[in-house]
Amino acid sequence: MAVIKNIVESAGIGVSNLASWYSKRMADSPNVLEIDLSGRVEEVQLYGLWQRFMPSAGTGMRDLLFGLDLAAEDDGIKALVLKVSDHDLEWGRTEELCMMVRKFREAGKYALAYLEAPANLDTMVAAACDKVVLPPGMPLHLTGLLSEVLYMKGLLDKLSIEPELFQAGKYKSAVEPFTRDGMSKAHREAVESLLDSIYDHWVNALAEGRNLSADKIRELIDEGPWIAEEAREQGLVDEILYQDQVDDYLQKWLGLTPRRMSLDRYLKIFGPTASISGPWQKNRGLAIINACGAIHGGESRYMGPGESTMGSDTLRKALDHVREDERIAAAVLRVDSPGGSAVHSDLIWRDVERLARVKPVVVSMADVAASGGYYIAMPCHHIVAAPSTLTGSIGVIGGKINLKGLYTKAGLKKEQVGRGKHANMGTDYGPYSTELKSKVKTEMDSVYKNFVQKAAEGRKKDFAELEKAAQGRVWTGSQGREHGLVDELGSLVTAVERAKERAGIPPSQRVPTAVLPRIRKLGLPMLPFSMSSFTMMGKAAARMAVYESLAKSPVLAMMPYYLRIR
């Protein structure tokens, strides 16, 4: 007691004034959590010069989800203001955010969404809130879902470029944009199925959140977009206000004087401080292992804002660390990857399988965990996905691009000298021989059968049963659950809860957490570019890094297309 008295008095408070000091601090504490959902929402933890000297690289997805989870249990936080504009979330992570907003409201709290330039995905976020506010004159772009695939065969023919690409799996259609003028029947079937599933999730979320029928929502989508006043008349939004008018609205609605605090500051002050970061930490904790980006060999790469790749060396070191650290009781493998190199997917699979032998490992799937992204998840004990996560795609593609015709057309010529009958296998200057083409297809078939077999073992099914859900077919999370590829629909928070259960950690106990791996970014970006341009360059570079893998290994466990549904 004397120690506490000395500490209090050294702070200049005085024991007699402690009660009034505490009352004032409580009166000044925040009662409204403010989240600005705009720009990049990052999965990976970056360190090095970028983190130290540049502005924040974007909102962290973990911060969003666990911040809302913390605020739901905080008696001082009464409401949430969620400002939504121009973010990079896709359907899976958007649904995760909506789950946590609903959990926040189930704790007896209130949520308001303030939409700026809202598009389809933003309406799903808004529908998870109690109230939706739109600025005057701002249209609500409720327009329906569209997926586009660009076919390049006509251009390649004009350039005399000959793609020699093959697929193992009926629906593994990544090669089609290079080899066909339009969608195959199987490709169209798969895309139609995905659109139907995501569209139904979206419609049902809007219907439930806005207290309208699903038929009415479909009608409103078909008649959109809507100007602000029309959107309010149709029940899609509640109020039309400028941002500076929101606090007055909150005060009238909730009967409290809003004292806002940003998510970043809230977590710094009230968030958990324990982490598995040194030998002094003796409490059993968890590890969250980020497995994000296209899969390749070597170290993970930071390709620019919002885009990184998954190097097998980097991830395997993280998995080894988690396996050997006795302080870590269980792990969550956070997967956000369309796949990549089949060989390096298998190397990562091996280390995930070794970890799963000694500790509980639960998978949390983000926007996409397909092909190689699904491959590395197969040995885990439990798989959690959002309803619209893109997953599955159990199949492989392979081959190369023959550029000899383009070289000739450009007046270029390569002279080749080699040793060995198949020394020219990987060259872009000439086609495969009949024998080499057969060998590539044989290798692909072998990789495909190995993929299906490991998936069957991980999901405790026989080969024939699992293959019905394979053939390169991409599924949403809810479809994957129906086919036994996913165990549970939920968020990253759900996966952490399941990991704690399997480790015997009480659900209410907050535990230290290690987040691995950390990706180093050396140097600074080229500042003359706008941030949006730099982000697009990063995405393009990340995708090119994957197809560069074809030059080193002719077989990829890659999602059949970059599917973006907006």
C-alpha cells in the first residue's frame, strides 16, 4: 500500500485526490471508436526503413478485427463510427469485418457507417451497422456484380507468340486467356457458380441488415445506382449528412456526447501489450503466421504498398521457429494466396505438416486461399474461411511461352549451343518436342495426383471422394464447406478461438501473441509516383514474379485466374 501511495504522490495526484482524478480520467475516456476504412488493409508485418521513416503502410487487418473484438468487451466504448471509402478489401475480408461489427453490436453497442463514394462491397459493410449515413449529393453505386477475363490469343497470334500451356484438372483454366478466344464451358460454369454464391451472400447480408426482403434487394440492385435522396427513400441509407454533422447526430441518437478515439490510438492505449518477443516472457501464447502472396522459392519479397510475395525460405524459417519455441502453444496460419510454384508449395506443406504433428495449427483464410494457397493449409487441424473466400482450385498448370516467332518478327535471332538431349527444355526460343511435351504433362499429372492425395489425407477422405471437389475448381468458402474442404465459416478471430481451445487455453484468457514472419523492406519507394500508381505497380510486379517461375519450373499450383468481382 505504501508503494502505491508513493507512486500516486510522485505523480502529483495525492491520495486524497485519487478518486476525483480517476473520475476525471473516466469522464475524458473515449466512448466512440472511430475506424477509417480507406486505402490499403495490410496482412503482412513490415519492418526496416519503410516502417521507420515512412508514413503508415496502411491499416492492419489484425488491428481491425481484434480492435473491434476488444472494443466489444470494453464497457467504456458505446458506439462505433466506421468511415468507409476506397479500400482494397475483397469479399472474404469484408465478410470478416462484418462479422466483428455484428459481434460489437451484439454486445449492446451501436455502429454507424459513413460512406464516401460507396460501391457494392461498401454496402455490405454498411448493412452490418445500425445506421448508414451518406453525404449530400453522393450516389450509392449499387450496380450488381461483374467478373471479366481478358483473352489475349488474338494479340499473341498477331505477335507470333505461341503459348504451350497445359492444365491438370478440368476447371484449371489459367491457360485459357492465352490459348482460347473465349471461355470454355467448364470455365464459364465455375465463374457462374462463384458469382451465384457471392451474389447470394451479398443479397442476404443487405436484406438482413436493412430489414428488407431478398427479392426487394435484388430489385434495388437491378435499378441502381441511386442518388442519395433515392437511396434514403428506398431504405438503403438512414441519413444524408456531411461528416461534420455526424457527432450531432450521434448525440441525438444515443443521448451521449461523443468522445472519439481512432483505432490506432485506442489499441496503443488500451490494447494488449504482451507479446512473445523475449526470453522474459514465460506465459504460453499463440503464433499468427502470415502466408500471403504468390508462392515462390527464396525469401519473401515486398513488391510495393499492399503487395508482397511468399518466399518458401522465409515461411519455412517462421514455421521452424514456431515449432521449436516452447512458449508457443498453438498457431494460426493466416493464408491469403492464389498459389504459385508447385515445388515450393510442397516444401512449405512439409514444414506445416511437421508443425501440426507437435502443436495445434488452425487455418484462417482471408480473401483467397486457392491452389498452392490451399495446398499449404491441408495438413492443419481445422480450417476457417469466410463465406466468400476463394479457395480450393486443387489442380496445376504448366508449360512455357514460345517467343521465337516474335524474335523473328522483330529481326532478332538466338544461336544455341547445348549438351544433353533436352537442354533446350526451358528456352523461349522454340517449341517443345513431342517427347518433351509428354514429359511435362506426365510431371503435371504426378503433381496433380500428389495434390489430391495429400488433400484427401488432410481432409480424411478417400482419393475418389476428394477429387470430386478438385479438378482445379475454385469454390467460395461456403461451397468449400459443403464439399468438405473447409471446416467452419468465420474470421481470423474465430481461428484464434479454435487454436486456444485446442491448446487448452481458456476462451476469456488473453495470451501473448507472436506474428511471423516479418518482411524486410530495404530502401524507399520512388516518391514521384502517386501511392495508387505505386500500388498498381506492386500488384503487377507480384503477378509477374509468379509467371517468371515458369522459366525455372514448368508446373505451377496457381489459381486459374485473377478473379476480381466488384
